[in-house]
Amino acid sequence: MKVKCPKCKRTDTYLTTDAYDPNKQPNGKMVRLRNPKYKGGLTFGSVMGGNVPAQLMECCDCGGMLTFGGKLIVIPDEVKEVPKQRHKKGVKHERQ
């Protein structure tokens, strides 16, 4: 899932990892860069063995804290919508 920075509102820099658990205090193992070659950022997993506490996790775009109220703001993966079925022309459908 995408991670949203509470300060700059960007959602294109970080993603959650398999270690992400919304019921636990965030740490560096729960977040990774979307683009590993991004110039401005470092992966929290490469610092302190990934045990970076939430209060030290900063957005590499704006320098703001990546957590808000001790939680990560995550954007759920997009769910593909099922297209609506169209009625055929000339076919009458009775309302119930």
C-alpha cells in the first residue's frame, strides 16, 4: 500500500512492506522506497537494522515526520471496479 506523508501529502515515495501491521507501532521495517534508486531517500531498513522508531522516520521529500499520531497514513491498493452491465437496446426490463 502507498504511504502518505502527513506534511507534504505525497503518496508516490513510500510503500508498506509485508512487515506492516496497522495494530503495531510503525518502524523502519514496515516501509520501503517505491523507487530504490530515488536520490533523496534512504531505506529505513538499511539503517539500524530496520529498527528505526516511528519518531525518527522522516519523509525524504519534505523532512516531515512520516507518522501522524504514532501511525502511518496508508492508501489501500486500488480495487478494480467491475464495469456496469449495459442493457441491450430494445429489451425492456420490468421493475420489481
